[in-house]
Amino acid sequence: MEIITWSKIYETGHPVVDGQHRNLFKLINNLNLDLSDKESNLAFSDAIEILSVYVGTHFKTEEDLMKSISYPDFESHKQEHDNLKEQSEKLIKLFRLDKVDLTATISKFLSDWLKHHIQKVDKKMIDWLKVREGIN
């Protein structure tokens, strides 16, 4: 069952960023599927690792883009990225130490965060880029 579904409302208009966002939706859905299999800690561990690596790659793509265009809200945008990475790393560490039971709430948290981030923060950055470059 999909916990998050891609639709046009999440499109920023930047093909690379949108492609990576689509992949993040798929990875969160995969994570949610692995969570539904209570017997499969290994599958969940693999899914969270793949998602974590991909999130890092995506954030680097966005941050490099923002630097290249001298985006004025770079620091606050990057801070959102850093906060999510920090929270995620803590949860993963606790999961690996068997200190926390990660239920489907992690998928819900990630999907809610991603939807908000795309619609508010990423779209703002891409809109600024479009105005700067004279693109409608």
C-alpha cells in the first residue's frame, strides 16, 4: 500500500529535482512495505539505508543548485535538510541498537515532511530560480 503518491502538485518544474523527488516517494513507499512485514528487520534495515543514502544525494543536488544560483535562502533551506538528516540518523542508530521500535510512523513522518518540504521550501527555491532566469 502506498503511503505517499506522486502527483502534479509536487512538481517544481525542475526536471532533476522532480525526478529525485519521485524516487524519494518510491523509496518511502518501499520502506512502508518493509515495515508492514513484521518479520523482516533486515529488509527494513536495507530500505532505510538506501533511503538515507538517496536523501543525502538529493540534498547535495539541491544544495549545489542553490549555491550555483546564489540562492538567498540557502542557509534556511540547508538547515531544514540538516535537521531531517540529524533526526533520521538518530532514529537509525537507535533502531540498530534495538532501542526503538520503528513502526509505520516513520514512513508517515517522512512522507509528511517530504510533501511539506517540496510544496513550501523547494518550490520557493525553484520559483526564485525561474524569476532569476526569466523562465515562466
